[in-house]
Amino acid sequence: MNWFITPSSVGIIDFPAYLVGVIFTILFPGPNSLYVLAIAAVKGWRAGAWASVGIFIGDAILMIGIALGAATLLNSSPSTFNILRLLGAAYLAWMGYGFIRSGLARWHGTKALVSRDSQSHYLSTLHPAIAALTLSLTNPKAIFFFVSFFAQFIQPEYAHPVHTFLYLALVLQIVSMTYLISLICAGQFFLSFFNRHPHYAAALWFLVGALLIGFAGKLLLY
């Protein structure tokens, strides 16, 4: 099992560059990290932790899918990719709509608006882990990103590329979870502030909803 000891022993090219790339990629705002921060800031660290678990599982499933050939399937079937892309965009837009509705209710200091149509208020109908898991899995662009990004750091002549891929995936997951934990801590820090100032919480909810809808539009234009 010596191939676990150093990156070079598992066929990785320029591991420091890979690590820097992973850090900057994860720090770039996306729907996953945005959801974790927002849900932790308003519902507390437990909700943020469950959302992080959902994202971790979702990313792991995508990476396993890549190892099993999901990227090849999507490349060979544009219609399948387009269906997944449309589903992902619809999900992001629906979630964004739920955030905006919640923000409107918080701005008026009442949950009445949400209770009249609870099915459209996505945040109240699903557990944070399920919502985050679905958010992660409905992004087909992530599959192609993982493939193109990982391929740059895998030695072509290495005899066991699966080992290399798993090592790279494990590093990415560790960095990702570290970042999500920091977002949960930040959200918990602001929780009491938002409880005292519901209008600021409402503004955060509006912003998150608008950004999620923006991500949906970007996915449709891909």
C-alpha cells in the first residue's frame, strides 16, 4: 500500500499545483457552498452540517460515476446531457424561488406567506442533506470538470490510473469538507445576528435566491 504515502507514487504529476488549483476552485462561490453558508446562517450549524454531508455524498457519487464511465456516456449522448442540464437548472431555479419566498416572509415577519403554499417553499419540505445531495447531483457540468481537471495531473504511463484518480478525489473531498466546515462556523457566528435582525436575514435570503436563479440561467446557457 505504499502508493498511498506520496502523490508521486500513485502517478500524480505536480501535486502542489493540483492542491493550489483545488483550493482556488473550491473557494470560487458556487451553489453548493452558497447553500451551506445560507442554511447554517439561518437554521444553525446542524442544518449546515447535514447540508455538507449531502454535498460530500453527492460529489462522491459523481466521482464514482466518472470512474465507471458516466462522462463517456454523457459525451456520447447529448440528449442525456441536455436532460440532466435542464433538470439541474430547474432545480436551482426552484430552490432560488424558495429562498426568495422565505426572504419575503422573513421581511414581513411572518411565515403565513410560506404556509399558504408550503410545497413551493423548498427549504421547508426537504431535509438539508437531501436538498444538498440533489443540488450536487443535478449539475452535469461537475462531471466534465472533474474529468478535465484530474486528467491534467495523472501520469499517462501509470499502471493503475484508478488509484491516481481516487487519491486526487480524496484530496478534493478533504479540502472541500474543510471549506464547508469553515462556512458552517461562519454561518453559526451570524446566526444570532440574523435572529436579532430578521430584515438582514431576509436580505440574505433574497441574495441567495437571486444567485441560485442566476446559476440556473448560467447552466441553461452552457
